[in-house]
Amino acid sequence: DTEVTQTPKHLVMGMTNKKSLKCEQHMGHRAMYWYKQKAKKPPELMFVYSYEKLSINESVPSRFSPECPNSSLLNLHLHALQPEDSALYLCASSQGFGGLHEQYFGPGTRLTVT
Amino acid sequence: AQSVTQLDSQVPVFEEAPVELRCNYSSSVSVYLFWYVQYPNQGLQLLLKYLSGSTLVKGINGFEAEFNKSQTSFHLRKPSVHISDTAEYFCAVSDQGGGFKTIFGAGTRLFVKA
């Protein structure tokens, strides 16, 4: 199984809502990532978890809160988002935490904040 | 710190013609290099990677890339493209010095015309 799954595929939320994005992989990968991708732009790294511990936080606003309950699951909790947070949110995983490991991406959650 | 420059934002090409997507990088240390493809409404998928060894790297879907250290380039090529190759292509770099971030280029939109 070389798949990273993400749910939901689409999400529309108001600025006062609380929602969560979910990501799952069963490849035994020990690093997991959240990226934000705006239209016609490359992915921007938000968070990296390595061995279920937060290793990188790219100065992301606190309205985004990551969580790694176990080695297969990664969540992104959303609260009080702004319209400019509308984007495609990509989850990825890699075998290890280091530059030589390619990343496996999920299909993304398209988020619209109204 | 590394950086990646993809010299063409869009490349239109006719079906069955050859194509080259250009990528140059900048880094003070040795690097690993990757090409990822993103089809519409999907996540990124690895096409090929250069870690070490032979400078000519073959990937999936008939793509190949050549690492040129003196020119700090990693151009992607395909001898004959298909309509189905229409997608966004991202060149990416990470350093061999223990850095954990993968830096993505801005992307090149390959548009294959019939």
C-alpha cells in the first residue's frame, strides 16, 4: 500500500467554525508533513512530524493546530480561519526524516473559508 | 540555504514532440534533486530523483533528467510527449547536510496540444 489518504476531499467552513483535516498512511513511514498550496503555486511547508513529534513549524499561525495521534495518522485542526487560508492542503509522508527521502503525497483537501 | 529556479512557467508543445523542462538550483552544500508531477486536482507524485551516482536518471512515464553539477542544473526531458502528460511539474532540492526541508521550484505548466 503506497497510498496517502486525506479526508475530506472538499471542505467549506465559516470563519467561526472549528474543523479538522485527516491524513493516513500505512507504509510505515516515520515522517509526515502538512503543506499549503495556493493556485498556480508550489506547496509551502507548514509542519513536519518525525516519529510522532513535531519537528518543524514554519511559523504557522496558531489557528492551525497539528496533531499526530500515532505513526499512521496526522490531523490538522482548524479554528477561526481567514478567507486567505482558502487553499489546497496536502499531506505527505516519507520513510525517514531527511533530505534524501522522497515524499508521498495525498490528493489534498480543498478548503474554502467563507 | 538552497533555492530552485524553474526557468519556464509554461511550456506548450505538440503531441509526440520532445520536451525539456529546465531547473537550476543554488546551494552551498551537495544536494539531492527531485522532479514531482501534479495532475489537475491531485497531489504530487515523484517522477524521478537524483541522490548520487550516474548523472542520468530515468523515471516513470518515460521521463529522464540529467544532473549537471558544474551548471547546477537538473533538466527534465521526454523524447515524445502525450496529451496525458499535461500537468504541473515541480523541481525540488534538499541538502545532504542533514537539512530536513525540501525546497520546491515555482513549477512549470506543461501543456500538450493535439
